[in-house]
Amino acid sequence: MGRAKIAISLDQQLLYRLDSLVKKERFPNRSQAIQEAVEEKLERMNKSRLAQECARLDPAFEKALAEEGLSEEISEWPEY
């Protein structure tokens, strides 16, 4: 995937912390550090959204769907 150059503004203290991580070689450069931070934040937001959607599900209805037709087939299952 291609890359795009952008300009951002950061709080001076945040920039100091970012540069400190680059200096300690935790990241090769500012761009990589910022890219990883944005990716991580977006991933967390996606997981949060999934959790919210899952919370909306009706457990009884989901269980009924999962067990639909199970009673007829359970006798054919191997013993564990």
C-alpha cells in the first residue's frame, strides 16, 4: 500500500516523549511511531465497537439459534 505525507501538530510534551522513544531506538523514526500508534488506536476502537454490538445480542435467542436442530443430532455425536 502506498504512503501519504501529512502534516500534524503535537503538544510539545508529547513530541518530547515521542522523540525519546526514537532516541532509545524503540522506533526507527517519528513516522513509524505515529503510524503504529494510530493503527493501535483504530484497532482498539474496532474491538470496542464489536463489544458494543455483542452486548446488544439477546443471549437466549443466540443460544436457541446455536442449539437449533441439535437435539436430533446429539445422539450421533461421539462420546468424549
